[in-house]
Amino acid sequence: MTQSAPTSPIVAASRFPDGPLPPRAGAGLKTEHIDAILADDYRIGFLEVHAENYMGDGGPPHRGLEAIRAEFPLSVHGVGLSIGSESGINPDHLERLARVVERYEPAMVSEHLAWSSHDAGYFNDLLPVPYNDQTLNRVVAHIGQIQDRLKRPILLENPSTYVAFEQTTMSETDFIREIAQKSGCGLLLDVNNVFVSATNHGWKPLHYLRDFPLELVEEIHLAGHAEDTDDEGDPLLIDAHDRPVSDAVWKLYEIVISQAGALPTLVEWDNDVPEWPVLRREARLADAILARLGPTSLLGSRHAAE
Amino acid sequence: MPRSDTSTAGEQHYFGAALLNPDLPLPEGIVGPHGKKAQKRFAVYRNNVTVSLVNALADIFPAVQRLVCEGFFRDMARFYVAKEPPVSAVIFEYGGGFATFLEDFEPLSRYPYLADVARMEKAWLAAFHAADAPPLPPDTLAAIPAEQLADTRFTPHPATRIIRSRFAAVSIFSASREQRPLDGIRPAIAEDGLITRPFDAVEVRQLPPGAASFLSALIAGKTFGEAAGLTMTGYPDFDLPAAISAMLEAGAFSDCFAGQPTTEQTP
């Protein structure tokens, strides 16, 4: 058929419900929660998965995610692309990510400002990079490569870090802003990471937020952290994702929402994962803050205007 | 101030080496803020890497962990992690060399069956994540005229794996996964296992003598006649009808083609 009556192309194109992530609370998807989420009267705003868990060809993981994706908006969050890697983006891994994205048509794709792979192997952790021109150019090139392959912009997440580098020449916020400007990527603001890194490096979280390009933020992450001490006996916070969001992080989150407006907000809980109602309680806390502060925010009209 | 460009070349190489070897000094340039030390700070990364990879191995090899006890497994897994970190960020693919590592691990030399139990666990996980395909319907095979059966070739289901062990690896794997005692299992009796996933659940079967040889020949692309002939030579008591019903019930194949000459070599 070469000529046809105008119809909505969206209806024909997608296997799944279309649309952006709503400016509501979402949850990191755990296999053991799928039945409870589908049966729950509380409809979570969206779900987010780690891309690597769905890089198998088939099997039960895909059955579970298909059931979720049929009913909820989805965000795909990569943990293994190693965007800061000196040895480049692994083309095979990028292809596997592209397959997950094609398969599930997520509303959002995000990755970390970190590295995890080198010649020696994959370290299964998000490792830090020095903030300087050399790293900046490398990260911008890698994000370009990813966005070209996925044919869409991605979001880059600010890291939680424990060490600093002598080779660093610029602030984390300047570094991230410049990456976004040069690569065209959006930003994922992890408020827990802000608090963890600020504590660990002696920054003021509010100064970090003041300097962070909030206008480029399209998603928020919240999670719990553990407390340890550094060599001098001062607090050293660990981005553990194993407990509820701390009060200090909730307060920072309220400040972010009152400035940036309501944004899709993910509650992450990856270790010692509780029953679904515990995670749902965290999501409802985020929903309440979004409903209370989102509409009166300084940048609040920007999403409605889009 | 930034150091020269050459000083940062290969930084991550040293960072990575120091992650896996706590005896190495901190990588150059790694500091704490405001002149603070970085020893405990860097140890957070060392701990994250090791613990997360040990956890991954415990998830992939639960039967081995149960057999050697958790504490021993975790101590041993640390050695393996340092020796063979993952090559892929897809963590369920980790541990390909773990069975061989167990074979060579001196403290376990009295338990030579553990390596094959580990091979069963890797095969189980590969089957779990394998591509989806419907199993061969018994009617499809039944519809092939008797005179064409000998020339029939079979397409292996993507999940199908065969493990041949000099030990009772299938019985030990199953008992450990089901948290049953090993009472009555004689470890030195050889066993062959068939791992399949006809629909969503992975299935593990112990194969009767000769069946592994027969199924492996079919998987390798031999015709039904060739596979049966090869197997009969090695196993005169081979029960062909029993092997056929086992392979159909297990969903080991997804398709079959009668009388078509193939030039392609099936992997």
C-alpha cells in the first residue's frame, strides 16, 4: 500500500504501551516482586531494569519482563557499558544492549559515569574516573558511539565515589555539564550518590545541587547507603542499595523537586531485597513528595510545556 | 594540575590490578580529599569487586556451595575471582573456568566429582537463558515414513546440553539442588545428564547407557541411522526406543527433517 488514510503511526509501530516515564515514583524490578507488582492495587509509575540481566537470548527472565512491560512504562539502566573505560566501548556489549532496547522499547535508557571493564576483565563495580580533559573527550566519544547505535539520547548518572585523583582538574558538576553539552545526553541525578560523594569528599550537597545542571535532569534515583569510616576515622558512606532511603537524602530530594519540578523517581534496592510492600512504601513516600512539591517548583512548568 | 598525557595511559590497568591484589600498593594518583589517606577508601572498591563476584559465583553454583559449605566456598571463590575475573559484563555468563579450577584445587582433590557438578550448574544456567523455541512435537517424528527415518536429522533445541561424567554428577547435582542428603549415592559410578528447557522450566535427567552418545551424535548433525549405528557399536545393550522417548519428553530437539541431504554442518 503506497497511499493510505492518515492513521496514527504509533499504534502500528509498538508492541507495548508507548509514552515517556511519568513524573512519578518507580521501582527497580526484582524477579521475586513481579507477581506482587502485577496484582497490586497501587500502580507503580514505572519500573527499571538492569540491562545486563536481560541479555540472555530467552527463558523465564524475558517472560517476566514482557508481562511487566505490557502494563508499565520501562526504563533500561545499563551497568556494564563501562563508559569511562580506557579500552573503549565493547562493541559486542553495545550490540547486546541494543537488542534489549529493541526488544522492550523502553521510555528511557541510562548508564553511569564510571568504568568497569579493562583488559584484565570485568570488575562488576562502578569505578571512578579523574575529571580532566582527557577523560572528558573519551566519555563524550563513548556516549556518541552509544547514542549513534541506539539511535536515541541516553541519560548519564552521577557517580558515588570513595577516592579522588591527583589527575582531576575540574569539579564533578562542571565535568558532567560539559559532557552533556558536548554529547547531547540527558542526565540522571542520583540524589543518594550526591549525598554519599559529598560526605566522602567533604563537599556540601547543596553546593553540588546548586552547580548541577538540573535543567538537563530527566530522571532521579534514590537508594539507601551504609556507613563506614575512612582512614582518619571520619564517616565514609557506601552506596549499598540495601536499606531504606536515609532522612538526609529525602530532604535533599525535596529540595531537588522543589527546584526542578516533578521528575520520574526511581527507588533502588539491590541487596538484601525486602518484600514488595517495603519497596512500595518507599515509592509512596517519593510519590507524596512529587505531588506536594512538584506543582509549585521553580522549574515546574517545563514538563507541562513540552 | 594535570599531569602529562602519557602518565595517564593505562591508569585503569594499574587500578584494576590493585583491585584484585590487595598486596599491591594503591594506584598512582589515588588520594583522599584534602590530603587524607586513601587506603580504606580504595579498600571499598576492592571489597565491592570481590564480594560481588563471590556472590555471583554462589548464585551460579549453589549445588557446589552446598556440597563444600558456604565458608569454604567463599574463601575458595576469592582465589578464583583473582585468578579469572569475568570477561563479560553479563554476569550470568561468569564462571566458565570454575569447573577446571575445582579440578586443580588441591584441598578438594578428594572430591573429584565437584568439577562435573559445576559443569552441570553452568549447563543449567545456559539452558535457563537460552533462546525460546517450542520442543519437537512427537507427532512430527511419528509422521516421518519408516523408510525415511534413518536419513532424518534433528535440530537441537537452543537450551539442550549434555554432560558426561565419570562420576555420579547428575545424582549429586540433583540431591544438592534439592537439599537432600547424598546418602546412597556412590560418587564413582559414571552418569550422563541431559539438561533441557522445553518450555520455561529447566529439566535435568539422568540418561540411560548409550543415550548420551546417541543424542550427542544427533546434536552434531548425524542422521538418525548414523547416530544409532555409532551408539550400537559402543553400547550393544543400547535401548533405542527408550532414548527416543526420553529425548521427546525432554524436548531435546526443536525440529527434524526427513531425507534431506544437508551440506551444512550443524554446530
